[in-house]
Amino acid sequence: MIYNNLHLKQNNGITIITIDRPKKLNALNKETIHELHEAFDAANTDDETKVIIITGSGEKAFVAGADISEFADFEVGEGKDLAAKGQADLFDFVADLSTPVIAAVNGFALGGGLELAMACHFRLASDNAKLGLPEVSLGLIPGYGGTQRLPQLVGKGRAMEMIMTAGMIDAKTACDYGLVNHVVEQEALLPTCEKIAMKIAGNSLVAISAAIKAVNSSFDNEVNGFDVEIQEFGNCFGTDDFKEGTTAFLAKRKADFPGS
Ligand code: COA
């Protein structure tokens, strides 16, 4: 598929999706959200892809938010539809992917940009990154999961302060808050993400997708996460990856997982 707002690179089982609207600081317009859905879906179902990395083009921004020019004249119903469709097509979709997704936050991650990073399974940031949810400065609230995922990641008090002030935090503060796992210089951001991705790719991806499901269930009020863990744990015993992992351990050799 040809994308107007993304470019994709695949190497060593890692697919890097780069949002490519640098003149608009990679703001998420409708077309970009649609293309991201298609690209994540394709990477998730592609046998060659073991880990996905998402980043922004240019040195300034990961994503500076949803494209404000597209919703400036919306009314109530349109606003609700925008949030519901965006959450279903992109933000919840990414959070629930069975393939691990790492956000490489290479600059501004604001509004929908921070919400996209938070929907990923974990995040790294470059030392110039600035993160925030500025929606109340526009008379809005975060609509792509930000009011839910930010408190889960940083705690309620910090989330409330970030949302109410509409301010930005720097990468070091984001790391102190647990919002990003590591901060590195900008040139080192993708190589560091790729190094972590390679480490992930050496493990059982069947087991990793079960772990994603179990961890995500702890944030789902509809299910008991401990029950999901029991089910997923048990299901692992029926997989070829489990047989290979335990056989390789006992034979003192490196596992070569058939499901990966
Ligand atoms: N939606 C649409 N366009 C956006 C955008 C967004 N969220 N963020 C940036 N842009 C556009 C700007 O309008 C500008 O376009 P133009 O050159 O055609 O005028 C271009 O990207 C560059 O942005 P600019 O504001 O000139 O860069 P800056 O370095 O002065 O400021 C920011 C950078 C990130 C502080 C500023 O762009 C900003 O505050 N963006 C909006 C952030 C936001 O509120 N996001 C939440 C949306 S719900």
C-alpha cells in the first residue's frame, strides 16, 4: 500500500512506522489516522514483523496532536464520533495489538501525540522531547484515551496536574514519572529502540502476545485480570513455543521459537 503520510521500513523483523507530515509537526489528520490503522494492521499480521516501532519524521516532533484544523467547527455529535472512531481505529487498536509496539518519542508529543505514545506498549524519548496534554487550553479535554492512560502510567495527581495546567514536561521528568522508560540523545533514539526490539524478538512472540493480553486486562474493568492470566498461562502449555523453550533450556541451547 502507498501511504501519503507515513513511511515504513522493515529490517531484521522490526517494522518502523514513521509519521511523515513534518511541516505540520506530524499532526494526526483523518487520513493519517486511517493510514496508521492500515499500517499497524498490516505489520501485526505480517509474519516478518516481530516488533513495531512508531516515530515521527524530522527532529522537532513525534506528533504535535490531533489536527486542530479538521475539528475547529465541529459540534457535539461530531466531537463524540471523532473520539469514538479514533479510539477504536487507532488508540485502542494499537494498545491491543498482539505484536509489541514501542513509541520512539523524538520531539513534541502533545495531545493525540502523547495519547498515541501512551497507547503503545512502552515508550523511549529523545532528550529534546516535550510531552503534554494541552487540550484544556483549547477548551477541550483529551479524547483519544488520555484521561484514562495518563493516570494509569503516572498516577492520578500527576495526570491531573498535567491535564489541568495544559503544560509540557521534559523528557527527564517524563522518565522520572514512568511515562517513558529511557531517555537518550536524539541520534541514539532509533538505534536504542531497535536494540530493545531485537531483545524482544529473541523471545517467544506467542508468549509475548499472551502477556500483552494479560497485562492489558488489568486495566479492563470488564474482566478479572488474574483470571485472564490463569487462562493465558495455561494456554502457553499447549504451544510449540513452550515445548521448544523448555526443551532448549534443558538441553542448554538457545531456543528457536517456531511461533516467532
Ligand atoms: N494541528 C494542526 N496543525 C498543527 C498542530 C496541530 N495539532 N500542531 C502544529 N501544527 C502546525 C502549525 O499550525 C504550523 O503550521 P503552518 O506552518 O501552516 O502555520 C506548523 O504545524 C508548525 O507549527 P508552529 O506552531 O509554527 O511551531 P512552533 O515551533 O512555533 O510551536 C508547538 C510548536 C507544538 C508548541 C505548537 O505547534 C502547538 O502548540 N501545537 C498545537 C499543540 C496542541 O494543542 N495539540 C493538541 C491538539 S488537540
